[in-house]
Amino acid sequence: MVKNKNIIKISTPIIDSNEISAVTEVLKSGILSQGSKVKEFEKKFSNFCKTKFAIATSSGTTALHTSLHSIGIKRDDEVITTSFTFVATSNSIIMQGAKPIFADIEEDTFNIDPVSIESKITDKTIAILPVDLYGQICNFKKIKEIANKYGLLILEDACQAIGAESNGKKAGTFGDMGVFSFYATKNITTGEGGMIITNNPLYAKKTQRFINHGQKNKYEYVDFGYNYRMTEIQAAIGIEQLNKIKKITNKRIENAEYLTNKLKDIEGIQAPKILKGSTHVFHQYTIKVANFKITRDELFHYLRKRGIYCGIYYPKPLNLYKFYKKFGYKKGDFPVAEKISKQVLSLPIHPLVSKKDLDYIIKTIKEI
Ligand SMILES: *Cc1c(COP(=O)(O)O)cnc(C)c1O
């Protein structure tokens, strides 16, 4: 077994004295909720994404649930999403009483396949919920064409893609609303937390009410709602994290490029594909292991034993989980996602992974 200090973790939050003093300041102020920090974070976030509105929430999941409500998703509506994502994406559809309709993915980007989306449309379909998986924006040119053709709304799950760009436009701005997560492993974090962005004033108003018990003003309950608010402490951390985002993203990209250069000639290992005009922010650096000397699972254990904590995102597409059987899914429904889930392996590239660590990862794979 390797000693703890030699482990290269798959993710580490980048926290320094700025976050610590920002939190201390909030604690000393005595205002822990619904104060100026959340408003400041929202303002800075909407400036960053260049959208009219940004509304902070308690998590990415509550942000997804809220935005589905805000665009008008109701019981028995159908929302098309990818089968190859974290379960929060599809659970949020169920939270709104609607039905998650899965689509298959593209082999090279792992993102939702527009052709598969179109094949799943029925007269109950209201929206498409694509995920910018691992930090690369989906093919929104095609997705928007489909949405326009059938009159569907788009909600972008950009939880893994903060700061990513496609032709100069930021992740989260490609649909009617966009959603982010600040969970501890995400590129920037508030521990738990989320954000919703939109340019639509009606959606923004509905969002503000839904996360605050349907209140228009204090004790003026105009609608149903939840308490999905972000705290002042989270927002204070978020402001400092947003100040660092350029540095964090650049370091991730630099580490990813370094790995790709060294891995690209190894037979059976495929480095992540970056689309033209796209800035991939590498929430995960995910290789495909196919026809390599050993299987993906063997490589996972081999690296882990040597202190390289890689990850498998995700071991199965959602349609293969027992819970989703009741929605009528079975094995073989999404052949690409099912195949890819057996090939993907994410390697550590977060900003605290050093050149030495990267060389060690490369050497360890090459010696096989
Ligand atoms: C992290 C994540 C979420 C959920 O965010 P939480 O903040 O953990 O609730 C949703 N969708 C995707 C794709 C994610 O990666």
C-alpha cells in the first residue's frame, strides 16, 4: 500500500487565505443568510457568463429542479436528457413529476447525440436537458435546430463546465436557462452550492420565488416553493473562487495538454477529443481504454495501487440502474453509452497535480 502523502487524488479544492478570511468576515458580521454576499456573488457570476440574471441556490441539484419548474415543466411532461451523466440530472426531472427520456451519446465527445434526441421526441416532449460532460460544451448548433423545429425548450446542465466556451460563448448560455454546481469536486466550489443563469426575466422571477418559498416579498406567498437558498458563507467562498477561475481553468488545460501529448502514441489509449472552436475546461480528463494491454478495470486498479486515484465516470449509463427500470428502460437501449461506460477512465489533472505527478502517471501507464 502506498503512504497517504504519495497519493495523487482525482480532485482537491483550491482553498487559501482568501476564502478563509472571507468566511471569517461573514461569521463576524452576524449576517449568515440573505445578506449582501449572495447578491454580490450572483452579480459577479452573471458578469462572468455575460447573462442578465444569475440566481444562487443550495446545490446544482436544486438549481436543476428550480429551472425545470421555471421553464414550466409539469407532471407527466417528457424531458429528453443523456443516459450518460450523474444521476442528479435525471432525478431533477423526476422531482418535478416529469419523465426522464434518455438519449444515447456521441462516441468521441461522450455528450448527448442530437440524432438520438430527435428519435425520442413525442407529443409530450417539452424540453431537452443536455449535459456539458467533463467540461466540454455539447453540439448546441444541432440541438438548437431540433429544439426550434419541434418547439422545445433547452435547459443546459453546465455543472461540470463552468468557464467552458464554444465559439466565444460561455457554458450555460446556450439554452433558455443554464445550471452550475459548486460541489466540493467541481472546478470551483462552495462546498455545496449551485447557480442558475438566464436572460429571460420571467424565468428569473419564477426562480427567485421558487427557491424562497414562493415569496414575492417577505410573507407574501404568491406561489409554491422550497427553501433552496445559498448561505452567505457559501457565497463568500464562491466570490473568492470566481476570482481564481482563470488560473484554475488554465492549469487544468495545461495539465490536460501535457498528458495528451505524452499519451497520444500509446496504442489502446485515446486522449479526450477537443472540438473545433471549443474550450474544454477539463472537469474530468477522460481517456478511452479500448484494445489496450489490460482492460479498463485492470488499469484502474493498477494505477490505484500505485497511488494514482483515477475515476470511472460513469460505471453504467442510467438506464441500466434498477431504479430506472420502472421508466421502461433495459439493457441495449443505448449501445454507445453502454460501450463507452466500460472504456472511460478519468486521470487526475486538477491544479495541484504537478509536472512530476503527470510524469509519474505517464510512466506508470507506459510501463504496462
Ligand atoms: C455535480 C453535478 C450535478 C449536481 O450538482 P450538486 O451540486 O452535487 O447537486 C448535476 N449534474 C451534473 C452533470 C453534475 O456533474
